[in-house]
Amino acid sequence: MTGSGDKSGTDGLLGVAFTSGLTLLAGLFLGYYGGRWLDGLAGTAPWLTLVGILLGIVAGFRVLLRDILGASSRPKPQDRHDTSRNDTSREDEGGKPDLG
């Protein structure tokens, strides 16, 4: 681990793994308890609970896949280029813009 704030490598993978696990648990939690609540209102136990769990799992894996694909497509800090300079606006040594 480096102290320079570099989030590539192990730190980045741990962050993705931790947030992914919490996302899956949150989806299961919300699906289960939301389904139970709807089952209590509609009297359809256990069907809406099962639907809620399945929707929670699908939503959790969808977010997990989006996070993993997003993390793999982000450029690493050493691959980023300085875009603050515009090569087309160079000036010659006289202080005038280069027009040709």
C-alpha cells in the first residue's frame, strides 16, 4: 500500500469487494422485508416475500456488475494524461500565436 492516495491495486479491490457485499446484503434485506410487509397487507404469504427476495438479488447483482465493469474500465492514475495544456494553442517564442 502506498501513502500517495493511489486507489489502484489492493485498496481499490477491497473497496469494490466491501461495497459489493454491502450492496447485495442491502438488496436482500429490502427485498425480504418489503415482501413481508406487502404479504401482510395483501395476505399472499409467502409469495411477495419470495418475489421481493428475487428482485433484491437481481438488483444487488446488477449494481455489483456495474461496479466491477466500471472499476475495470477506469484508467489507472499513471495512465491519465495532463489535459490542461492544449497543443493547438502554442505560441511561438515571440509571444504571438502560431497561425500556421
